[in-house]
Amino acid sequence: MTIRPVDLQVLMPKVQEVSKIQQAKNQGEHNQQQQFATQLQKESQQIQQQVQNSPKSVGTRITKDQSKQPNDQGDRTPEQRQSKDQENEQAKELKDPKLGKILDIKV
């Protein structure tokens, strides 16, 4: 398919119009992408600076009566109590006396 001279005269002014339209479209897409990137960056900064909410404890107070209650030793057999006592003794032996004495605080 060849282009005749008459067709060429009609196509030349249209090429410039199409070129301007294409350039405007590309520029619009570029601007939209820039705005989206800026918005994402602002949101990520806001999330980093925002303090995370911790769930509040609801009605968890220990009274003097509750702290003096026995801790379920009546339900255990003598073997279970003895094994539990042995575990507690082993845990005490494994603890390092220096651990938990020094606290580093950074401000």
C-alpha cells in the first residue's frame, strides 16, 4: 500500500496533532504516577511515626483474696507434685545469679 501525494498532504498536519495528543497522554500518566508515589511515601511515613495501639486489659485486678488462693495442688498426685518440685529445683540451679541484675536504658 503506497501513500499518494494527496494523502501525504492530509496526513502531515494530522501527524503533529496526534503527536501532541500522545505527548499529553504520556505526561498525564507520568504526573499521575508521581502523585501516587508521593501519596504512598506520605502514608508509609505516617505509619512509621504512628504509635501502635496495645489492647487494654479489661477487669484484670488481683485482690488480696485471689492472691492467697491455693494453686491447684489438691488435684495432683504425690508423684506429680514431686516431679514438679524437681523441675523447680532444676530451674533454680540453672539460673545465673548475674542475670537480671543490670538494666541498660537508652534514651
